[in-house]
Amino acid sequence: MPKRVLVSDALSPAALDLFRSREIEADYRPELGKEPSALAAAIGAYDGLAIRSTTQIDKALLARAERLKVVGRAGVGVDNVDVGAATARGVIVMNTPFGNSITTAEHTMALMLALARQIPAADASTRAGKWEKSKFMGVELAGKTLGVIGCGNVGANVATRALGFSMRVIAYDPFLTEERAIKLGVEPVDLEPLLARADFITLHTPLTAKTRDLLNAQSLKKTKRGVRIVNCARGGLVDEAALVAALDEGHVAGAALDVFETEPARENPLFSRPNVVCTPHLGASTVEAQEKVAVQIAEQMSEFLTRGAIANAVNFPSIGAEEAPRLAPFVDLSEKLGSFLGQATESPIERIMVVYEGAAAQRNAPAMTAAAVAGVLRPALAEVNLVSALAIAKERGITIDEATRSGESDYDSLIAVSVKSRDGERTLAGSLFHDGRPRIVAVEGVRVETEFSERMIFVSNADRPGFIGRFAGLLGAAGVNIATCALGRDRPGGSAVALVAIDEPAPRETMREIAALAGVRFATTLQFRG
């Protein structure tokens, strides 16, 4: 039986041509994306479904999709797909994470120029017959300092174009290495110096718990007076109420926004400000970009349906079907070890090393390494997955090393992950016990055994009498219940670690008090997915 693909959103004809060149039947019915009942009636006859943002894929629709093996999203976001339900039914969900980078970078530059020269307001005035030449005094980009927050694929493209306008470019990105910065021609800085120095600020980070309201009332006060802000990334990165206040006070000279906290943005206080330029999420809206992502998703889906190859999947690693059940616990352990270190590392990461011993050394090392790298990156880059993790790390200039050891070990299987950053190196080791559940067995060379919990506090400190009592007292005073506590030290009076599972989040003030305790070298809260 020939493979069949349904295209339920508007997609470039080039994608249909590619499907057919691979002897895959492709039905182009973009009206179905707006008609859930009609889509549900038709979906059972197809092996693949190619979509953009209109089609909504939920558990009920997937229940009707008896033949469906792959969903391909021509674009980055998969918010319109119930990925968990798709995974439960064995349906691969793919996206095209890099197809829109040039188009979004160009739109960023267009907004920056429009903002600098007040083009939208001047255009409206001129069309009204006013000829207010003296009213629209602009500023040059040349010689100005551009602060790029998030220097991944899009941010790097913006930086390159800004350099072409003779701007000085400084960049803040936890994963931007010195080597990568030199190659791009940008100066790596921390966030606060960027805010203080930049004449223009442009944001290019994903929206995560760490980056939400990155530009808020407090951080905006740290910016240079007269700064101009551009956001073509995600609406929640900027606190819109704080931005309105900063504009009204004259601290921020202007803003250009392609994205908003609520979309579609029918109403917004920013719309009434004369020094604000707004567009309706046009970052990826070019003919070239739409054709590029359409062809890319058709290529990926065709490779999967005809050869079983998996690329840019958001819910499945590149491993064989028979191997997956045996490998899954090792992948889970690797991801959790990486997540621990990613959450505990605050400076730019230069190198990630993964070492496998015992039974772990006999498994699919590339898949486990990809999981560890995804875990390290995910706290700052929410959309990273097992397939994209290594490519993103390479793009950021992060060196990835893996090794296997066949010597004797205290554990049947052992995975050790180390992360080297500008501030030093952290190491973590874990194992699978007989129940198959992952456990931590060593932190920075200190032996300590505990399970991963949903919420944990990690503290590295000097081994001193009374420390644990003061630590626990602060949590108790804040009403935070301790579920489990694992302690370890390398020697009496030496280095010690504490891993404390807690039932409720620890207040920030409590964490600051813990970090201020005598002997504490590092303290942070950790969260892990189930």
C-alpha cells in the first residue's frame, strides 16, 4: 500500500512536488485545518499529516488516526499539537527549527531601522499631507551599540547584519563561548552590562520560566536612558506594562514589537504610543521562508515514511524501535543528570563530557549523550529536544565528548556527566538500580545516593558543625517541608554536599539566606520532570 500524506494547512506547492517525487501520495486540503470534524473524518486514511499553525491536533483527533505515523510541522512551534498524546500513540512529531532564522533576522533589522527613523509615523503623516519634515528626527545605527540577548541562530544572523551597519555588537547568552563570539565578531557580556551599555536591545531567546519578563520594571531601569528595544522572539519576554511606563517616562526612547503577550493582539496599550512600531507576528512571513520550511518538512517526513529516518523529532530520539524499551531508562537518567548540571551552571558552557561504565557502556551512547546535552541546555532553551540538542550545542560552540570505560565499577551501570563553563567545572554521576529508577550516586566527586525528586535543593559547602541544623531551620521557618535529605563529604572538615527533596517551592528570600550561610559555596533549587 502506498504511503499517503494529508496537507491540512496552506503549504508551498514545492512540498507537494517533493512528496510525489518520493512516490508518496499527497492530498492538499488546507480547508480541513479550519474544520476539526471534517479533519477527524478524513485523518484515518493517512500515514502522515503536514501542518502549519492552524490545524489543531489533540487526543480525540489522534484516536481517529489509525494509520498516522508522523506529524510534520512546517515551522518551529508545536503548541497546536498534543505531543504527549502523539507520543502515547507512537506518532512522531517533527518540526523545522532553523528554517525561519534569516527571515526573522531580516525582520528584526527592518523594525530596528523603522524605529530609528520613525518610518511608520512619518509615512502616515506624509500620506495625510502634513509634510512634517522637522518632526521626524531620527538616529543612525552606525556607531551605536546593539545588545543582542540570545545569540543562537537568529541572534547570530542579526549580529552579522548589524555589524554590516557599522554597529558595535555585544551579546548575552549563557551558551555563547569565547570562540563562537570571536567568530561572530561580537563581545560576550553578562546581562547587566548589556543593559547599561546598549543603545538598541534586541531579544532572541525562547520563552521559558527563566526568560519570562526578562525585561521588566527592574531591568528596564538598568538600561541606558534613550534605549530602543526590538522584540521579534516571544511576547512574554517583555513585561508590557513596565515597557509602557518606561516609554511614558521617556527612559525608553522607543520600541518595535512583532510579538505580544496575548495574540492575536487586537488591543494593547502599546498601540497608542507614538514611539512604538508594531507588526502582527511577521517574523517568518516571507515567500522564501515559507517555501524553505515546507520543503524541509516534506523532506523529513518522506525520509521517515520511506526509510525510517528520524530528523528534528520533538518526541523521540534517533534509535531503533526494538532498542527503545531497553534504552529508555538510560536516556531518562542521562537527561536528568544533564538537567541537574544545566540548572546548576550559571556561566557560558564550553564543554560537556559524558562517560559510560558497566551496562551503560553497552547501550546507544549517541542517544544517551543527546539526552544529557538536551538536559543541560533545556533550562535555558525550552524547545531543545533529543534530536536537536547536539546541533544546537555545535551552533553555540560547545564541545561534546563521550567515552566508555570497561573497567570495574561499584555499580552495574554508571553514567557520569561533567560540564565545563567559564567559572569552572561541575560533575555528576548516576546509576540505575535494580528497580530501574535513576539515582544520583556522586556530586562533584562526593559520594551521595538519592533519587531525583520533582523539587530539590542542591548545596555545596564546607563541612562544618551545625550547618545542617541552620539550613533545615531556614526551610522550616519558611514553611518548606523536607521530604528526603542526602548528605555527603569527601573528608572531615572538607567539601560537603546536600541534596534535599522538598514538598513545596522554597521562597527566593529563603534561598538567599541559605546561600549566605557560613561555608556555602553554591546553593540553588532544581526541578525535574517525571
